[in-house]
Amino acid sequence: MKYTLIVVLFFSLGATAQKTATIEGNGKKLMIADMTFMDRITWGGYEQIGKAAQSETDGAANTKAIVAAVGKNSGYDGRVYAAKVCDTLTAGGHSDWYLPCKDETDIIQLNFEKLKFDDRMTIWSSTEANGTQAVTKYFYSNAFYNVQKVDLCHLVCVRKPD
């Protein structure tokens, strides 16, 4: 008799942040949910979202557009992705988290020592660069790079403080 073992792994989108903090920079305040304890993750599949996810100043709008376009990420094996993690996160009594836009990653960079982030870390922004790439922030060089959306980077989630 032959047996087949099927193992199913689930990733809970109800992940919780390791820590939350309020940070300031460039005249703005953000509340940050540290998700860097997770393995590095993709930005999403290769869906081109366009203008709706290309804002450098509105991460919340970008995140909503990414989740609407990528959905369950069926075009990329249903893998969990950065914007979806932030969109479904509940932490610190809040559920309005989103993936930071390019400008908001600058505020995170200004506070990475306070947050005890590794200076070699790279995080996703919600800003789409083009159909196959999204903007990332490299802490070690303080630079932005366009990276393939299916590459793996760390993420943090942010929200506007009350």
C-alpha cells in the first residue's frame, strides 16, 4: 500500500509587530511597526500598477492600490507580500497600517539607530518604480534603489499617529 503525505503550511496575515514606536523626521511623525523579525519578503508579483502606486508621499494610497491589484498574488504562487502584511496588520491597538512610501522611508532612515535596525538592512517602500520594480531604501548608503518586485527585502509598516 502506498501513502502520500501532504503537508500544508499556512502564513498568518494576522502577524504581530515585534515592537511599535513613534518617530519623527522631516517635520513629520510616524508610528512604526517593526516587522524586520520576519524573513525577507517580496514586494508583490509582477503586476504593473502604475500611477496609483507611484506616489512618493502617500504610502497609504499606494498600499491600497497594491493590495487591490495584486490581491491574493495568484500570479506569483499566492505568496504573501509586503503591502498585504501591512494592510492586514493589527498592532498597538491599530489596524490602519500601510507600507511606507519613498519619503516615509527617509524618516525611518533618520531613526534607524533609535529603532536598533541593522545599518546593512534594505526595506521596501510602497512606491512602484515601474512594471517590474519597486523602490527600496538601503540604510548602509542612505540611497534608494529600484529592485525587482519578486526579490526579497525587509519591511516595516507605518501609520499616522493619532
